[in-house]
Amino acid sequence: MLDRCCLEIGITTSGASVSSVPIQFYKKSEHLALEEQLVLIHDPSLEDELLLGVIRNVTKLEPLIRDRVRSPFVDRPEVLDQTILMPFTSAIVKLYASIRPSTKSVFEVRHVPTPGSKVYVIKDGRFLSDYVKVNTPILLGNHKYSNWPINLDATFVNQHVGVFGATGVGKSRLVKALIEELIRVGKHVVVFDHSGVDYAPHFKGRVVTSKDIAISPPTIASVIADKARLNWQTFGEYLEVAVITYVRGERGVRRQQVQLVEGRQGDQVVRWDKALFTKHLVDSMRGLGARDSTVEKARLFIDYFIEPEFFEELNKRITQPIDIVNEALKSNLVVIDLSLDPELVVKQAIIADVIDSAWRLVKERREPLDLVFVIDEAQNYVPENEWTICGDVIETTAREGRKWGLSLVIASQRIARDVRASVRANLGTVFFSRLSAQGDLREIAAYMDIADVSESTLAQLGTREFYVAGLMNPLRKPLLIRVRDA
């Protein structure tokens, strides 16, 4: 088997453990000393067992010129005779698993390889698919060097997925491939396309524009408060009561109606108008006993900060959020183009209402839904240390959604500051490439095993090259994949 798929490149040296094995390359094989190469270690003392690992920490050494010993050649390099030098290349192999050729099975590493064991780089890794098997395979790409088509396990999407990387590394391409594969295996997906250019053009015929989607009365109240710059603690209760009673067609509000904070538009036709709503809000606040200065501030701020077009557009929003959820469950995919709503608070409101509708359906049915929400540019929707309209429902889904078949796929440039800690701590699988800031890799390492992947290694990655770590990865340790072409 080794002769067919592999090439002998060196031997193991002393100091090995069940997780890390030092190796040295043969002189003729030093050109193969590339980080992230997959290797097999054959220890003659281990019958019917090969050790599978990844090359890391490639280092060039020379006994005569050592980094911690000063020699005359440092100051007089011209006297150095190159013929006396003995440079060699070493590396560390991070052990991922043991494989058994007789049964084509994979199991954990239990033995430390003996010094002098032969090391083989895997040139054609397709044979590994016969060993590493998953329940619901999806294919996003191949291993960068061995061309092994790494099947990931779609079963673990319900443990949530994060995709992180700097601008231009190919996050959208990876997410598109993930969406295509999830649909292929029967998952139901709702995509929130922040910019309208990453996913909507790719999935034509499955797109709903955000301006068609209705916003629930409590969420409308939150949007009005945000747009008018009205403090929610002071004005939130008044706005909720005013919006709900406006939708219901109620024009008189008594003090005891202050507890009315829930409602549905139902089949009633509501005509939104800025002047009519402002008058209704003023009357409602006075009926609820608000101070004159508070009433006047609300009226003035809405008049100044909110354009009439906002209220007019509410009349055109006829698609209910629950319709989006039902369509995704029926046809597997709905893409919501958020780009036509330039204001971030409206985009947040739509995400909040769609996910909340899914939760309401869960409560009605009392059974899991099997629904995946893809949130692009997640820093706009669930940022750390900042409240957003949709932040709480996203956090709830991250914490409790796996029990009810509600999953998240979030994509962002950063992880530490772009995404709430309570959300990122619940990500079962992470794809990461070149990152935008130092410290992001340490943040990922705090939640899962990244097996000594370094920031310097990330800096060398090309477009569409990502590490995948976590539960969807059958080896549970990071593998470098090149995402397939569009």
C-alpha cells in the first residue's frame, strides 16, 4: 500500500510522544518538507498499524552554525567553506490517528513510534476515504497536498458552524459550497445575505427581498426607537403599546393597557402613515400618563429622524416571517437579500423575526425542525458588547437550538470582537484561514483542538484555503482543505 500512495522521506528521531513525533528528512527529500503534508509512519514493532499525522514546524538546522553558539563564521562569513557544512531539515509530525490496513479502520493513537521508524508523505490520499468514514458525508474540497477528498459530517451542523477569515480569503465561496452540500443531503437552509451579492445571484429563483418581509409590531417598535434615537428604557413601553394598538386599529388607550406588549397583525389591513402614527403615539402616551416633555420629545425625534418613506414601505411588507420558515422547510432553501434595506436596524429586525418564527413553530409542534440559518457578516448582527435587535434570539439559538433542530452558520472576518462570547463558545465546527487580527487564533484554540497551527502558517495560506477543526471533521483535528471551485 505504501508503495502505491506514498513516498519515503525520512525517519523518526528520539523524543516522540503519542501526540508529537520529531522527524528528520532525507537529503534527497528535503524539497518535500512542506507544512501540512499528510504522512504515515511505519513502525516495524507495530503489526498491522500505521500512524497518520501532519507535518508541522519545519526547521532547517546545521551542526556547525548553531543559533546559540557564536562562531568565527558569524563575523567572517567569507571564510566559510560550504563543503564542510551539513545542513539538514527536521520537523514535527502531529499524530492524528492510527489506521489498520487489514480492516481499513481508524482508531486513536496508543503507541509511541520507535526512533528510526520510516516516514512516508502521502502523495495520493484518495485511499483514506476507505478508512475515514462519516454518517452524512458532504464534500467542500480536498486536502491541499494529498488531494484527499475530505468528507465532512453534516450531522454535526446542528452543533453550529463558524467561518472566519480576512477579506478576500474566500469565505463566501466556502459558505456557498456548504449551502449546496447541505441542500444535497436534505437539510433546510435560510440564508441572510447581508450584501446581496454573495449568495442571492448564485441561488436565483430562491431569493426573497427583505423589503417584502413584514416586521412584527414589537420589532417595529424597536426599529422606531433605534431610528429615532429614543432610549428604550424610557420610550420602549410606550412605543410597543402604540404600535400594537395602531396595528389593531385601536385609537383609545387607557392607563391599564400598559401591559399590552404582544400582538399579531393577522388578516387586518393596516395603513401605515407617519403623521397618523405620530398622532396615535402622542395620544397613547398621554393616555398612559406620560409627562408632557416625554411626549414632546418622542414626537419631535420621530418627526426629525424618521423619513415618511419608512412608514410607507411598511405597507408593502406582506410576506410574513413564518412564510419564510415554511418555504425553507418545503423547498430546502430560501435566500433573503438584505441589501435593499440600507439601514442595519431593519436588517437586524428581519433576522430577529424570521428566527423567532422558527422558535414559535418549534413550540407549536413540540418537535425539532431541522433548519439551518446562515448569517453572513455576523459582526453586524451579534457583536460582542453591543445590543442588537436580533442578538438575543441568535444567542438563544446558539445555546439551545441543537435540541430543536435549529442550527447556525455564521461568517465574519474576526471572532474575538465580531461575535458574542456566548455564541462562539457554542460553535462545534470552525473553518478558519488568514485572520484579521492577532489573538483570533488563540481565541479559536480556547474552544477546540487546533494541534499547534500557528499564525505564521495562516499567513501563508492562499485564497480558498481553510483549516477545518471540530466536530464535522472526522479526525477532530485541523485539516487544511482547498475549497472546490464554483
